[in-house]
Amino acid sequence: MKIKRIEHVAIAVRNLDAVRDTLGKLGITCDHEETLPEYAVRLAMLPIGESAIELLEPQSDTGGTAEWLKAKGESIYHLCLEVDDIDAALAELKAKQVKLLDEVPRSGHGGHRIAFIDPASTAGILFELVEMSGKH
Amino acid sequence: MKIKRIEHVAIAVRNLDAVRDTLGKLGITCDHEETLPEYAVRLAMLPIGESAIELLEPQSDTGGTAEWLKAKGESIYHLCLEVDDIDAALAELKAKQVKLLDEVPRSGHGGHRIAFIDPASTAGILFELVEMSGKH
């Protein structure tokens, strides 16, 4: 499998507006925001070169981002890697005994097909894979 | 100030060789390794697109990476952003009341000039700036 780029670095935050404004001081500005009800998060994408910082603010007390904040506080949460063909990538990882949180891709940010790898297989680091749909 | 790219995403690890081999399953491979005695770390750079994952393994019980591991365990540690002119970037940040851990750049990975921003000014997230010397 070929990783094309780090599509985004996700940061879990309690107050998206405050952190977005803070990063503005570094010249890092917001491209777009969206709310994903199925993940109970509001997100902002802040492009840097070919990548972006994704700020994730939970919209409820449950869900991955809320759980992360409870356990770790505001911090870098996961790395999202772009692949050409997410189905092929997941099949390859499965064949290599890499555990997956999502065996079947689901809809993520921007409507793209995404899947998370089980961090138990990647030294505790949470990786997301994305196949870009061309919507964004 | 203009951020050109995420130069690397640093991950603090206890066993660099093990994590490097694990990431190989995702097709992420090591470009070069070096030891920085002044930071008491061994590092490996694993390029992805225009960025890289930097694995940092402490070589002593003290220093930033060792302290991070003690407090947080193996996890994503900081984001390094490339700027054209690090002196100008630090002066601009200082003028904006952004606190710096390094007011004067010092030598970092690959001999490049680097400086860390005080995470107290960036929502608890640790950012490094780098001006590339052209050595790597």
C-alpha cells in the first residue's frame, strides 16, 4: 500500500473557536468547518501545505473525541493518511495481521470514506486512513 | 509568517526499532536515523509525502522526550512546521505575545535551526518551528 500524504493531524479540543483563533497567530487559518452528527463532533480544517490540522470538538459526552479528552486532555489525537484505494489498503493490512477498528470503510470528514486502524497494532498511535472522494 | 508545510510529526517511543518495524506494515519506511546527544535522543525519520513521522527514543532518563514518555506514555508528541526565516517568525510571534521555549534558535534534527513554542500559548499543543539548512 502506498501512503500519499498526511491528510490531516487531528487535535481534540474543548473549545474549537478558542484554539482556532490561537493558531491564527501562527498564520494557520481555517478553511472550512462542519459538524458530523454521527460522530458527535464539530470540526475545523486548517490547511498547512498538502496537509491540514483538524480541530475536533465533541458535541456530546460520548464518542471517540469526548473519551479521548476525558482520558488525555486537549492533545494530538490521531494521524490521517491518504491512500488511493481504501478497500485494497484494508485488505492488505488485514492480511498482515494488523487489527482494524473499521473493517469496512465508513463516511468521515467531507463525506470521504475513512477507516481507523486499531492502535493496539500501531504502538498505541491512532491512525486513520482516508480515500478522497473529490468533494473537497 | 508563512508556514510552508508540516515538516514532521514527532512520536515519543520507548523502543524505536519496534515502532519503526510496525509502521513498515503500513508502507511507512525509514529514510535515515541519527542520535542527538544534546537532546539525549535517537531519532528516525519516516517520510510521508512532503512530511515525515519522526520517532524519538530517549537515550537517558532526562530530557523532553523522556519526560513526555513518563507523563503521557508512547504518543504523538509535537508538530514541526517549516518556515522560511525562523528569526523573523520568532520575532513576529514574540510581538504577538506568543510565549517561546526557545527565544533564540538552536540546532535540531539534521543540523537545522529549530525553536519550540511554549505550549501554554498554543492550547497545550507543542509546536516546533524549523528553518531547513539544505543539509537534508
